[in-house]
Amino acid sequence: MFVKSRVVVCLAAISFVFMGCGGSPQPEKVVVKKETSAPPVVDKAPSSPETSSNEGNLGASHPQEAAREQEQAMSGGEQPSSGEHGAAPELTPKEGFKVAKAVDGMGRGTLHFLVPEDWESSQPSSSMRVGQYTIPGEAGPAELAIFGPMGGSVQMNIDRWIGQVEQPDGSSSKDKATQEKMQGDEFALLDVTGTYKGMQMPGAAATDAQEDYRLLASIVETPSGPWFFKATGPHDTLEKYVEDFKELNKSIRMEGGGQSSGMGSFH
């Protein structure tokens, strides 16, 4: 009996062990299933943000590059456009005249005009001048000085020029001066003869007064401001060129400085 009971106990223990050993693979199979199913989840999770991030970067970079190219194209296209507004106007030479120009160093435009063929361009004697010409004559050479836009009203500059000329009899040069408007108010012409003192600069050496000198000048209204043409020299030398000086002013065309046109369309 005792032996049989021990056999029964042993068989029960063995069966319990087999049952326990037989049930252990089931949890392992469950774990394996979880481990095999986990990687796809892990693969998908990081891949989607990276893909969306890259696509977002690419999507942003292409429009940016396109925008830069468009800006460059637009900036490149604007130059011809502004060139159309500021293009050098055609100025046809006429008999006895040649085409000339004066360029303002401050970027306020360029004037194109006609000058008599025998007027010779020379190096400006002052940094304030944008152009200078020598005018020949038997009585002695005269000079044309061209100035870019400066301050002061038209009348103030005319009065200043008149003040540079004295009358031998002490009378008023303003009473002797001839002032003329051309093409509306676009040109103001001044013609006065007397003893020319020139422009006296403070601290500068006084210049010799020139007797029987003529001052023939004009102020040209432009979008960038008034330009100044001032011819001075012996009376008889400039007498020959009075009408030519008027022709010069009538021929003026502007490049840049607001618009390109004939003087008649500035207003």
C-alpha cells in the first residue's frame, strides 16, 4: 500500500511537471507575437514624420528658389523699363550745330542739346560745373559754363548774376538787363552787358574786372531742378551767338532725372 501510494504521488508530480512544462511555451508564443508585431509599428512611426518633414522642406525650398528667380527676373526686367523712361532721346544735329551733353555728377540726370560746331568742349575749371565750352571770337574767347541743379529760386539766381555786372556810369545793371521767358516758364534768359566782376568767393583772391563784357545766361526748369547755362565774354564775341544760344536752349532734352522728354512736356 505504501509503495502504491508513493507511486501515485510520483505519477501525480510527474504529470504536474509535464502540465507545467507544456503550458510554458504559450506565453512565449504570445511574447513572440508581440515582438514580431511591434517592429512594423516602430518602422511606421518614425518614417512618417521624417517623410513629412522632408517633403515640407522640399516644398518650401522650391517656391523660395522660384521666388528668388522671379525677383531676379523682375529686377532684371525693371532696368529696361526704367531705361525706356530715362533712355537717351534722339537729337538730330542741324547745320552749324553738333550734339552735346552735360551729366550731373549727383545722379540728377543728363541734358542733351545742340551747340555751335565751333564751340570747343573743355575741362571744367570747377567741380561745380558739369560742362564747359570755349566760344571763339575776334574780340577774344568767351566761355560757357553749365551747372547742375542748385538751390535758390529762378529770380534769386538771375539777380545774383546781374549783381556780377556793373555799369560804368554807376547805373543799375538790373535796369539794363534783358530778361526773357521761352516756352512758358521753362526757360528764363538773361542778357546784360557791362563790367564783369565775376563771382567773388569769400577768402578768394579778387579777379580782374572785365570791361565791355556780356553775360548771356539761361535757367532751365527740369524735374530734377533748375539747370544753369552761363556764357560770359567780350560783348562782340557773344553778339554773334545770341540766336545760337537760344537754339541751344530750345534743343535741350533730358535723360533721367524724373523723365525723358522734350522740355515742352515737363509740366
